Amino acid sequence: MNLQIIERWEENKLKLEEYFKTTKQSEYSNYKDIVVKLFELVIVDVKNNWSGTDNFDVSKITVIDDGYYQGTQIFLIPKDTYQPSAEDYIVTNTYYGSCSGCDTLQGIASYDDDLPTEDQVTEYMTLALHLVQKMKFLADSE
């Protein structure tokens, strides 16, 4: 795990929690939506930029998903820079299933699009934490 990513999580996770509490579940009904919000609210810090370099560009997230009803989604998130190099990407991933019994996100939502319950917010935060724990740079710059 990257120390900067963990620091951002600790500093900003309450912003994500507030988002989950006040936003209908239909707004984050897939894993990419959650990854985007994770970067917008937790990882990217507009005031302090990422270590004095460019922030990440969530509009250019690449999702690799070679599964059908179940599989793994891999998310590549580039820094907001001209022609990013391998070390300018963060990668994270999640496994998904085809039903609420085998898919974390479907299980949390319980096929409900309204505001989440407190328990659901806790589960969404756990899902986001797992995405953070899996985050790493695609390549080291050293």
C-alpha cells in the first residue's frame, strides 16, 4: 500500500461517508462510480495536489473487464498529465458476481435505489476501503 494513498484515506474518508449518506444508491450503482467518487472525494486533493504533481484524471479511467456474469474489474487511473507514463497510473481491482449473494455491491444495495441505511453506508465504506487497500502505482518511477 502506498503511504500517500493511506494518508488521503485517513484525511478524507468522512467526505466519502457523507456522500454515501446523502446520495441515492442509484448514483453509485456500479464499481466504477464508486472508484470515481473515491478519487474525487478522497484521493484527489485540489488544494494540495498529489505531492506537488498533477492530480488524477477520473474522466480517463480505463476499466478492464473480461468477465461475463462474474469476474474481475481492473481500474487504471492516470494522472492528469500529457501523455502519462506507466508510473503515472494507479491501479485497483475488485471481483464481482452475478447476484446479490455473490456480488458485494449488489449485496449491499439489496436492489434498492434510495438513500442507504446506516448499515449500508458502513458496508459501502468497507468496499471503498478494500479498493484503497488494493491501490498501487502501476510501475515505480525508480
